Amino acid sequence: MKQLLLLVVTAVTCLALFHLYLQPEFPYTHDGENHLARFANYKIALREGQFPPRFAPNLMNHYGYPVFNFNYPLANILSLPFSILGVSYETTFKLLVVASVLFGALGVWQLTKSFKASRVTRWLSVIFWLLQPFLVSTIYFRGNIGEVMAVSLLPWLIWSSFSLAPSRWLFRVIILTAFLLSHNISAVIGSGIYLALSLVCHYPSKQKLLTAVTTFVWAVALSLWFWLPAVLESSSVVVSATSLVENFSQHFVSLSQLLWSPLRFGFSYPGGVDSLSFALGLPAVLLVLVSPPLLFTSQRKTTIFPVLLLLVFAWLSILGQLSFSQPLWDAVPALRLLQFPWRLNLFTTALLLPSLVYILQRSQLITRLVLILLVMQVVVVARLSPADYFHKSNVDYDVFSQSTSTQNENRTKEFTYDQIADWQPTPTLFDPAAGTVTVRSWNGSARQYELVLRNQTTVLEPTMNFPGWETKIVQNGITRKATYVQSSEIAGRLAYVLSPGEYQVTSRFTQKTPSRLLGNTISLLAFGWLIFSAARKRYG
């Protein structure tokens, strides 16, 4: 009877969490529309010959934008089958969010099962995880699908640290690889959690520890096609100099905001006045308070040590959102890429799951109290609604003219051109009287045209100059590469100088940078070896 009741509560929870997607329109959120435009551009880039896509060809009003080179690709990759089949981007987004969260709930079930939790405890853990305010707020108000996927993969990441069964090695590699591609900064922090937890769980057994580390190395190798360029080419863009990174300290939250702030649409403003909720949720607050004394006084120190470690990490994820933790942020500059310290809430609930299992299995009083608080949360979530709804066609997203980034942080440092509304699919000559241009073909990733020049001039293509662009010039049967030039007037666009003559020109975005070639090669070799290893294990 208890299990049936909890199954009903879980179903109601899912309905409350996803009822905003039952409308034919798309909910208005902070980032949702931007992700839809990325889905569109990922498909377009692939269709234009980019593999893997790195340069969004139609963003910035067709000047292009290297958002895929630096931002988590998992959601874009998973959107491709739907995009190719012509499913609307809005429907695709909804399907991916629902599937991700349900997969995350299954991960919670598996994780708690590995702790030998009863079915009642497992159902309560799933409901506890589904109702975490960070996830609810991200779905209803923020719309960041990368964070949704990272949250959903975290229970599986923790499970992977504990479960090292040889039969599941391929699944573990897939989970870790997906997590590394789900959300950049979450992947960095989550990797540290995985390695630390693996060390604590398996340090007496060198074989098990080696298995855990090998799984991680596989995942890194498979994701290096993204991570190596994202890190090594970040100096070419302005991301580290944007105000959200530099002014992260203005977005610390107060203790009262963590303990209680109503779920609603809003924003994180500099200073202490925010309209967005950063609450942990009352069940999590209860767990954070009662877990330390019960766990630290346990007589089973050895067996619960991993649970204690995750509880410590959960406390760090909470305390790291408060202003007194700023020295830590100053000591680890990479943390600033979170932009908002409250994003650490992404980890808190998953890290508390083992503690939840331990407490619920030992205290009927706390179990009843948690259940009451969860029912209250279900009621709150069921009454939520997004700020608004809207609808656009796939074509609207295909020609989305903005950058999809809050502060255009993936803009190259040289690209200062602000007259992007003047875009036309043709190169221009700085001296219009210097000759003529005949365009043979043009898209955001490649173009061909002919030039007949009477005077020396600068040829300018209306495209952001980002590493990987290559222009080949043919004159009298001889092919050479153009040398790009820059000036305040060029303002970061593709430009080169030619003398009088007749030319056939081809410009194309390529993978030809050292970090991309190396990353692509390592990932391709790792993928090939993974397939070979899987086949060998299965067929002998």
C-alpha cells in the first residue's frame, strides 16, 4: 500500500513538474529560446559540412558565432535526430528535458538501490530529487537545458563511482562522457567529485581504483574533441573578461535566500536584492541539519565514509554560495566561470541522496516529516506557471539573428563590428571601384566567388574571423592561402589584400587548428578502440 501511494505521489510530481509542456506553445524562460536557436544552427552547421560543428553559421545575423566551440554540446547532439526528421525545435526541447529528468530519476533509483535502500526509501529519494528547487526553477524559469542534463546525470555519476561491475563498464563510460559534454563547469566540478569518491571507495583495492580511473580516462579521451579546443582556444574570445565573470562576487546569496525564497520567475541581480529563488528546499534543509550528528556519531565509520564525504561536498556546495567563501573563489579562478555562485546548488541535492537513504532507513519520524514536506512541495510546484508562452517556426530559429549568449562572451576579441544588420551574402571591396565580384555559392560555413580586380584592394567577407577559417585563392592555376589582415575598420571580420588580377576564391571553416586536430584524432581513436573493446568482450 505504501509503495502504491508513493507511486501515485511520484506520478503527480512528474505531472506537476512537466505540465507546462502540455501547452502547444513554448514557455518563456531566460535561456530556452537561445537553446532552440543553437539546435537550429547545430543542424545547419552539420549540413554545411562542419564535423563536428564549432561555428554557428547563422547567429549574429549570419556573421557567425563560435558558440559550439566553447559551450556544452550534448543537448545539441541529442537534438540532431529530431531536427533532421523535421520535428520542431520547441517540441525537441520539451522531449529532451522530460527524457533527461526521467533518466535522472532512474539514476536516483539505481544509486539508492546500490545502498540497499528499501523500495519506500527509493521512491522517497526519487520524489526528493525531482522536487529540488534548482531543477524546478531551471525548467520553469531559467530554461538552461545543459544544466538540466547535468543535474540528471549527477546521480548516475555518483552511482558510477560505487558500481564497478565489469558488465557495466561500457555504460559507465557513456555516462561519464555524456556528463563531460553536458555542461562545462558542472563537468569540471563533477569530475573532481567522481575522482575523490572513487579514491575513497576503492583505495584499498588497486584493481578497482584502476578501473574507476580508466573509466574516467576513456570519458576524457572521448570528449577531448570538444574540451581541448574549448580550453586552448578560449584566449581568442572575450569570455574571461565579461562582467558576469569579473563580477561574480556580486551574486553571492544570503543565508535567508538559501533557507527560504519563493519559486517564481525572476533574475539574479548584483547585490542582495534578487527576484529569482535560490532556496535549497525544506526537505534538503532538514537533511542538511540532521545528517551530520547522525552520520558522524555512527559506529560504522568505514562503511559510511563515502556518505560522509558526499555530505561534506554538499555542505561545501552550500557554503560556497555565501560571501564568506570568496577567498576560495579568489584562490581558484576557474570557479568564476560559474558566473553565479548559486549555481553550486546544481550539486547539492544529488550529493545528499546517500545521506537521505541512511537517515530514512533509521528514523520513522524523519521519514514522515520528509514525506509531509515533499507533499507540500508538490502542491507548490503544481501551482507554478511560466512567465509566458510563445511560438516560433523552425525557420524563425534557423535565421535567429542574436548570439544566444548573455554578453556575447564567445565573440572574438577582434570582432567589434556592430553594424551586423548590413549583412549580405557577398564579399565587399574596400575600394568599390577596384573591380567586380561574382558569387558562385554562399553559406555560413563555405563560399565560392570570383574577383576581377583593376587595382589593389582589401577584400572583406561579412563573417567573424575565428581560428579555423581558411581562404584559398586560385590565380593562373596556382593556389595559395590568403593572409588575413586586421584594422579598426575591418573590426574582426575576414579580410585579405589582393593585387590586380583575376581570382577564384574559396573560403571555408575548417578543423585545422592544432587543438582541434589533436582533440578530434584522440577522440576518434578512443571511439574506435571503445567499439573494438566492446565487440571483443561481447563476442570473445
